[in-house]
Amino acid sequence: MGRIRYLVWKELLELGRDPRLLGIVILAPMIQLVVLGYAATTDIRNVPVVIADGDRSAASREIIERFSFSPTFTVAALVTTGSEVDRYLERGEAWLAVVIPAGYGSAAAGRRSAALQILADGSDANSAGLALGYAAGLIDMHVQQAVAGPGADPARRGGAVLGTMEPRVRIWFNPRLESRDFMIPGIVALLLLVVTTSLSSMGIVREKEIGTLEQLNVTPIGRTELIVGKLLPYALVGLVDVLVVLAVAVFWFTVPLRGSVVLLLAMTLVFLLSTLGLGLFVSTISSTQQQAMMTTIFFFLMPMVLLSGFVFPIENMPEAIQWFTYLIPLRYFLVILRAIFLKGVGLETLWPQALALAAWGVGILWLAILRSSKRAA
């Protein structure tokens, strides 16, 4: 234990001697969480829409008012013909265009069918799809009220009884449907992965470059002691980062933390076993810090981010890729974090993910110990 303690102290001294590195390790994750917390959201607000009112009736003005007072939309322009909306969509000045044809008001008053046209800029397919859904819902509410008439029974539409069943929707775990509550726990996991893996991947390589590894070769320190001595300091740094970013997530972004903080920290330690073991493994197969960094980014970090479910739903991936994602430790930690944050579940529910994460961490750490050698040049 004495040898490991001195190795840990040595690594902490090296980190402390470089204030810039220490600032990057501690402050950068907090800054990145704040930036990504605002940027990484699938919610849409203030969508610019152009409305072509060819009817100029009370019914068409009501539609315009609905879009004007909706927090989702901003009326960028009002025109009179459908041909005028093209230039707004082409220039990107509007995402959506609503075309109200002449005679719409009289058709609505006479309870006859009337077609409204909605045009969308599909360059950003995801945002366009969400905006179309919001717009269709808003117009559908207007049509239902118009057909029912003022003061009419909501169970009647055009004089026909639609029944007495009233749907009541209840949303669990994220009642506000805020994508930020879903994304920020994932950002916490992503930042922890990047910081700890990058730092530990340069641990042994730095010893090679500055020549201190040769000095360690003549000491009685074993391979396991060397690995543990390299791993513990970065584990401490990772825990500090976790506490900092969790404080930002809970107190700045008000993401609900419904589960056990103790369980969350315990699962974080298991995840650190995976990230630090991976970084140390990369360190044992790299000759320079630059090579270690490039290997970490292109062969491990990018595939993990893309295939973990953080960006793209795993269910939408081809079946062969879905099987491959079981090799991604970030996949399991994302499930654990989001379940603890939003659902408040315990280990009795999360034990499969915890077991898989622990097995991955032990396996990669064992591989790093096998690959390491005090006498590696």
C-alpha cells in the first residue's frame, strides 16, 4: 500500500504543477455542461412561420392569432397568396408556411370541408417534423372549436354525438416533456467519459516520453501496483468532476434527481472503472501522448458516443449494430443515470446494467494489466 500511496501522491503533484491542466480538468466540464445543457435540446420554440391569408375572414384571423400567441411559433410575415410564401422558405426566413384559401371562413361557418395547406422546410427533418406536429395540433384545436360552434357541448361535433368518453393523459417521469431533463444526465456521462479516458490514456505514455518509466523499471513496484497507482488519482479527479457537474445539473438546470445520490455515486465509481481502465489500456499500446489521444478519440470515444443511444435511439439502428452496442459501456451508464434522475428507481431494477458495466470495467482493467509492463520502452 505504501508504494501505491506514493505513486498516487506523485500523480497528484504532477497535476497540481500544471494549473492549466487542473483548470481544464475541473472547470472545463462545468462550462461544457452549461453550454451543452442549453444547446443539446430537441424542444422547439419561436419557430418562424409565414401565413398566407387569402380569405381575410374572422376564421382566418383566429388562426393567425393562435399562431401569434403560441410560444412555439413566431409569425415572421403575413401575405395574401400562396405563391408569396416560397421566397420565405427558400431564404430560411420561415420554417413553416400556412396557406388559408379564399372561402375558408364561409366553409367553416357552413360546416363544410375546407382544406388548409401547411408547407415545411424539410432541410432539418427532425425540427420540421416536430414543428409540423405542433402546427397540425394547433389547427386541429381551432377546427374542432369552429365546427362545434361557440358554447357547444364538446362531446358534439356538427350536431353528431361523439360519445361521453373523455381521454385523460398522464405523463410519467417527465410531466413537462422537457428534453433537457433527458439530455443533461447523458451529457454528465459523456463529459465523465471524455475527461477520465483522455487523462488516463496519457498516464503511462507520459512516463515513457519524459523517461521516468525507466526509473520505475528499477524499483520493486509491480505491474498491478503501477496500474492502481495510475488509476486512483484520475478516479479522484473523476469524482470531483461528477460532484461539480451534478451540482450544475440539479441547481442550475433544475433537473430532478429522484433517486438515491449514494447509488448514483456508486454507479459512477463502477463507470470510472470502465473509463479509466480503457484509458490505461490505450496508454499501454501507444508510444506518444499524441498517438494515445488520437486512438482514444477515433477508435473509442466517437463510436461510444454515436452508438450508446446518447445521440441516436438504439432501437432505430440496424439489428447488427444494435448487437454491437452491447459492447459499449456508455450505453449502460446512460440507462442508469437517466433512470436514477428521472424515475428514481433502485438497484433492484438497474442490476442488469450495473452488472454489465462492472464486467466491462473488470475486463478492460485486466486487459490493461496484462498489456502493461514495467520494462516497456
